[in-house]
Amino acid sequence: MMETENRKILVVDDNLELAEIVSQFLEIQGFQVCVAHNGNTAIRKISSESPELVLLDLKLPDIGGSEVLKKIKEIDESIAVVILTGYGSEQIAVELMKLGASDFIPKPFERDVLLGAINNALKIRHAQVEDKKFQRYSSLESFFPFLAHEIRNPLHAIGGALAIIRRRSDVNDEYLSRSIKIIQEEVAHLNDFVQECLDFVRPPTKSYFTEVDINEVISIVMNIIAHMSEEPSKKIKVVTEMDPQLPKVYGNYEEIKRAFLNIVKNGFEAMRDGGEFAIKTYTRQNPSPGWIEAIFIDHGEGIKKEHQASLFEPFFTTKLGGTGLGLAICHRIIVERHHGKIEIESERGSGTIIKVGLPIHQPPENPGGIG
Ligand SMILES: Nc1ncnc2c1ncn2[C@@H]1O[C@H](COP(=O)(O)OP(=O)(O)OP(=O)(O)O)[C@@H](O)[C@H]1O
Ligand SMILES: [Mg+2]
């Protein structure tokens, strides 16, 4: 994950010359840089430029550095702030660390001290952002069942009432029939959504682990998708290259099927204009023996670089009707529950390759647990 290109730093210093030197140096290091010469501009630029890090001079002509720091943290807590201090203001700087500053550098400073402090602060920021994601993720575990319950009960009632309306209404009223159909479809859509949310948080069901033939799963999935998909996908030509010697893997058949279905569905959805969709299976010796791999190659629209880091996040979607749970569920199933791997390579405009690796045998639940 090379993110240096997108890393934006806001340099806040009223010393124009210093701000210029620092900016130039940071740009050479591959950062995007913006500059503010006073506190108010700095605060404005926090919102308009969304930097990841702020280099903040403590002494500014309009408002104090600590005031600016507080404002920054109010706007976005995750922005890293490195303080630049003049002689003798270390004491204040320490106070500022308590307010959320990541580090401070006494002036004058060497370039590599500056760079070291920046990289360090960015590393910490990154870890914090990841932690936050995890916290949100884990709270979905308790939120989804609640949501499902709250949505399903009324849906059930709507479905029941609708059945009565349908039975009692004039079948020749086309307008009415069409409206009923819309309600039915939307109810089904919500039901599916709730089911997806539940699937996402459902605890692993190790008891359903059996020997699974991945080639067979893929052929079932392709059957399902052929029935499911709409008009444009009729233009998609599916090419398969299955390893006939592919060993079975120990896993949950239904879960693997669901993961593959999500991947294939995405591939089809990305190929609105048709094209070739290839699936291959292999037995793998690398990096270690005992693995199989299924590769899904579409020649669709591809994935934008800036989206690639978010694909597995629950609810990340670029589609109008998408829930953004497809790949999050895949990750859960393949990586967390089957100890496998998913790799995505994509080129905007030319297509996407998804490699799913699965170990043939699951690692023991309790390694070395004797007695
Ligand atoms: N094969 C692909 N080609 C292009 N973009 C893809 C592909 N697979 C995934 N994506 C991108 O990743 C996003 C997330 O995919 P994911 O399957 O998690 O959700 P979704 O397809 O948007 O919604 P859902 O699967 O819940 O209906 C998609 O919105 C799309 O932008
Ligand atoms: Mg999807």
C-alpha cells in the first residue's frame, strides 16, 4: 500500500521563508503540501484541504498555537499534529502533547529530524485509524442482530397485510397490481439486506466444516449467477480452467459458496458491456504446499486506486443499490474463518483479478493444547 502520494501536510508558520523551505523539502519527499501563515487560515485549511498531518508553529500572529491545536482536534481528531517550538517553549509543548499533539521539534531543526517526526506521527495516526475501524466493526456484531429484529418484525407485518390487500383487490386494476408488485419487491430487498447483515456477524459454524470440492462450488455459483443476472450479463462469456486434480479443502460449503458468489457478482456487475470472465483453479506449492487457489478475472471497469484500500470495509460501495457488504463478507469467510487469503489487483479501465487462496487443511483450533 503506497500511500505517500496522497499524504497531505499542512505547514503552519508565520515565517514565510521557513514555511517555504519546509514545504519544498516535504514535496521532494513525496508529500502534498499546503501552507498557512496564521492560525485562522490554518483552521480554514483543515476543513478545505483535509491534511493528514499539521506542522504547527506555536507562535502565530493571530491566535495561539494551543488554540489552533484544539480547533484541529475538534474538526478531526485523527489529524496528526507536530509542534514546532522556539527556544524555551518546550514546557508548553509538553502541555500540548496532553491536548493531542503527536510530537514536538525544537527550532532550528535538521531535515531528517523533521522527516523522522513526521513519519512517526503518521505511523501512529495510521494505527489509530485502523483501531477505530476495528471498534466500529466489532460493535456491528451487537448492532446487526438488533437491527435485524427491528426491521424483520414490521416487514413480516407488511408482507402479511399486503397478501390480504392482494387477495381482496381487483386483479384487473393494472395500476394497483403494479404497485403491489413494487412493495413486494422492496420488502424482499429489505429482507435480503437484513439477511446479509446477519450473515456478516454470524458466529463461525465449525460444525458445518466438511470436505469441499472447490471446482464444484464454482460450477454451482456460475449456475446461480446465470439465473440471477440481468440482461447485460448475457453478453458475458465465461471461460473456466479447472484443475481436475484439485484437492478438496476442509471448509464450510455454504460459506465458501456465498463468498465466491459475491466475487462473481461483482465481476459481472463491473462488466456492463459484456466481455470475458475467466475462472481458474490451481493447486499451489507457493508460498507453501497445501494450498489451492481460485482466480477470478474480469475485464470490467476496474477499481480506482483510491478505493482499493477500502474494499473490505463493511458498507463501502460505489454502487447505487449496493450495500457494500459483499467483500466484507468474503473477507470474513475466507480470511477469518478459513484462514485463507484474498488478493485483489485492479487496473481502472481494464479489469480486476481476484485471487482466493485456501489452505487444504484448517490449522488446529488449539495448537499444543495437551491435557
Ligand atoms: N470486480 C470488481 N470490479 C470493479 N469494482 C469492484 C469489483 N469488486 C468490487 N468492486 C468495488 O468494490 C466495492 C465493494 O464491493 P462489495 O461487493 O463489497 O459491495 P457492492 O458490490 O457495492 O454491494 P453488495 O455486494 O453488497 O451488493 C464495489 O462497490 C465496487 O466499487
Ligand atoms: Mg458486491
